[in-house]
Amino acid sequence: RDVISWSAMVDGLCKYGTVSEARRLFEAMPERNVVSWTSMIRGYVKRGMYRDGLLLFLDMRREGVQVNAITLSVVLDGCAQASLVDEGIQVHCLMIRVGFAMDIFLGDSLIIMYSRFGLMVDARRVFAFMKQKDIVSWNSLITGYVQNNMIEDAHVLFKLMPERDAISWTSMVVGFGNRGWMRESVELFEQMPVKDEIAWAAVISSLIANGNHVSAVRWFCQMSQEGCRPNTVAFSCLLSALASLAMLNQGLQAHAYAVNMGWIFDSAVHASLVTMYAKCGRLAEAHRVFSCISNPSLIATNSMITAFAQHGLAEDAFKLFN
């Protein structure tokens, strides 16, 4: 065995086994290289064990192993997801010190990280410093602005983009919708050269969030007419709209469609079906849908508790709560 085969096993265990097994194998390695360390750190980050990943990264530095762009990207991602602001800034400083300041891939990671922290001035500064920008760079900053409710800044950047893809358009559709500017959101959606199921789901969910349930149903029907197959997000939005409108017959048809598509075990669809039947006054059907899954999600359970409570069945609601 050589370091390549050992590293491949560590990476495989991180992806398909347990992190503890991967760590035992990692510790048993007679020799480790940057790939080995990065695989183990990534394993921790992917499982949400951000502190463990960062501690291992510090061990890597203490042992004098030279980091590469992939290592730094993984650590930046971990800092972003765990909201480790100070640590993320320190990794950025390290990145500059070891000569990766102009790396596009890492620049994109920094923009995402600072956006997650809400530090949009720093995210924009990284973007401005980048001598080369790809479409991911532009999209990352636009998404950051949208996530931080800086819709005007996002729109200005969107109009400056040399090229746009589905992510660029969809981010702005979501941004306008989040602000409640549904006319602008729908107009921009209609201008999209190519609309995928994610874009359709975005405009439909925005309509529902702004109380436009009839329009949401109409756009879902338009989606089907244009030959775009809905995803579970768009379908859950449809069920939400039908529930708010108490459209039981259409809800029954939607339920049959979900069964045919194999979506009944999707947590979002399952919870939406429970809510739809409950809001349409069909508590027995809501409970039957809820009970068809042996281990329902927390969202579905909350939906069923709410349904019991709204129908005056406090004892049943309290029993399920317990």
C-alpha cells in the first residue's frame, strides 16, 4: 500500500462509512500527504463536525504540511457554515500569506463565506480585488446580497454581469420576491431565456409567500403546459396554495399525482399533504396521510399537531406532542 491507496480509503470511509472509522484509518497511516489531510478535514465538514475539521487543520499546519487551494476551500466552507467569523478571517490571512490571494476558486469561496457572515463590504472587497472573475464569482456576490436583503445592490450587479445563467436570473427573482416586489419578480422571470424547474419553483414560492395563491396555482399549471416537470419544492408550493384556497378536488388530484411520482415519502410533500387536508376540513384524511409513514418528519408532525388543535382536538394534539 502507498499513500494514494490509504488516502482513497480515508476518503471513501468519510463519504460512505463513518468519520470515526475514517479517523482511525487516518491515524494508522504510515505516511500522510495534503490529499490525506484534506480528505479527513472534508469528511468532518460534510458531516457538520466543523470544530473537529478546524482542529485537524491546525494539526496539519503544526506538522508543516503544505496546504493547497482545495484544503483552504474546505476550511473556508466549514467556517462559513459554522459562522466561525474570526477563524474564517484568519484562514483568509493565511491564504494571502501562502500565495493564493489571486486564486479564482478561493476568491469565490471567500465571497460565499463573508456573505454568510453578513459582511457584505468584505465580500464586495474580495470581488473587486479579483483580477479574474468567473460566473460563479458574480453569482456568489449577487446571492450574498439577496440573502442579506440588499436587493438594490444585487440588481445593480446583475445588470453589470457580462453573462448570466439560470442561477443569476433565479437569484434576482427570489430577491424581488423576498422584498415583496412581485411585479418585478414575475417580469424578470418572464424575461429568462431558459427556465428550469428551480426557477419555476422560485417564482411560485415567492407568489405564495406574498399571499398570491391563485397566481401560484396558475403559474404551476403554466409550468406543466410548457413541458417543465415540477420538482418537490414546486409541488409542495402548489399544495400550500391549494390548502389556503381550500381547493379539495384539486388537492385530491395533486395527491394522486404525488403517489404516481413516488413523492409521498418526501418530507416536504408529506407535510404539505397533511396541511392541505386539514385546511380543507378533512382531518381523517390528514391523519391517514400522516400515519402512512412510520417515521414522519418533524415538519409533518407539527402539521398534524396544528391540525388537531385547529379542529378542537386538544387531547389528540397533546398526545402526539408527547
